[in-house]
Amino acid sequence: MAVGAPAQPGQVRIDGVSIEFGRGAQTHLAVRGIDLTIDRGSFVSIIGPSGCGKTSLMNAVAGFVDTAQGSITVDGLPVRGPNPKVGIVFQQYALFPWMTAQGNVEFSLKRFGMPRRERAAQALAFLDEVGLADRARRYPGELSGGMKQRVAIARTLASHPAVLLMDEPFGALDAQTRMSMHELLLGVWDKRRMTVLFITHDVDEALILSDMVHVMSRSPGEIVHSIHVRAPRPRNVEEIDAPFVENRNRIISLLKHPDQPAVFNRNATPP
């Protein structure tokens, strides 16, 4: 299983999905009637107000949360729990502090049953892919926030996911580090072409990274607008054009006035 081997393609279908928490009078409807098809190899972002259910929807795709209504499939197979074809990167890194960077990546490889020496070589190769081969023996406490997230990405890539879920992975990073992480992530995605579902609060981040941006309303979260980002990559927020500004203004308006989603056509496509 070579490090450069492409992940198997993954299509995600979300059909009529609603998500509830609690029971009886305490039931809270977090997400209502979501319909999305995320094409194989595409990069899709979801943005919306705090508490709108973005993370709940991602957790349902991951198999961590059950749906109250509707269904979710990955490559046509229903999601009924965690799926080895689906990898996840969280904002808080979720690294084992007692393991080195290499050890954290090796942990992800254990399920493949490969010999220890091969596992170590693979882990180093994945760390090299994210620019951290020289930090392989460092512990998470010795790494910066950006480096920890690189280790988390390397660990997730080691499982060769067809679908990569990312829950505000760069939200805790400074602006300069975040830009370098955008470049890294797009490089990895361009090489592997796994499907990416990216959760973010940052409008510019969504527009820089994505093929499609879906905007959610206030809870219970619904998709109120979808934007096909046609600008060629690489994109730079310092070199914005009229369509970028139009898309940004459209999303900001929806986020500022989440109770007035009808201002724009949900499926409008910018020029």
C-alpha cells in the first residue's frame, strides 16, 4: 500500500436528513430537511451561524450521530456507524500527548496489520508529505498549533480515506499559519482527490478552498443558499475579483440576516 496510492473515490448523499437531540418535551431539532449530493473528489464547504447544526451534520456523515429522518450514504452504502472510508480532522487536533508525531501516525496504520518496520516507514512518509519529517520524534506538547494540525492530517491520510471530514480545522490558528495550511491542504487534495466536506465560520476560507459552498440558516439548520465557486486555483484573498466579492457579500448578508434566507435564490450561480 504505497503512500502515493490514491484514495478510493467517495460520493456522499444526504437525503432529507433531520437531526434531533433529547426526548419528549426536551427534544431539540438541530438540523431540518438537508438534501445534498457531494460528488466524488469535490471540495465542499458548509458555513452558517454558530449553533446552526453544521457540526451535527458532519457528525452524522461520520456515523457518530443518528438521523431522526432521512438517510446518508457513502458510495451508495448507508451510514450506520463510523466508516473506515471516512476520515476526520478536528479543530482540537485529538493527538495522543504521550505519543510522538510518528507514533500518532503509526497508530492509524495499526489496523492494516503491517510489520512494525513498514509501519514506521509509512508514518515517516506521511509526515514528510505534510512537511514534518524532521519533527517525527517530537511530542505534541513540543509542536506549534499548525504543526499539531499537520500531524493530525498525516494521521488521517494514513488510513487512505475516500471522504475527509474537517470540522473547523484551522479555526484556532493565526492568519499566516492558516494560509500556509490552506496551501498544504489543497496540495494534498489535488494529489489524492479524496472528497472533502469542510466546516468553517470563515467566509474567505470557504471561498478560497471550495468547489461548492453551502450556507446554512440559524437552528434548526437548513441549506438556504448554494454557491458554485468557478474561480481557478490557486486563489488568493489578496487578489480578489468581482465574483469573489459578490459571493462574499452574498454569504455575509445571509449570515447577518439568517431569518431572511429568501433574499437570494438558493441555487443561484454567480457569473
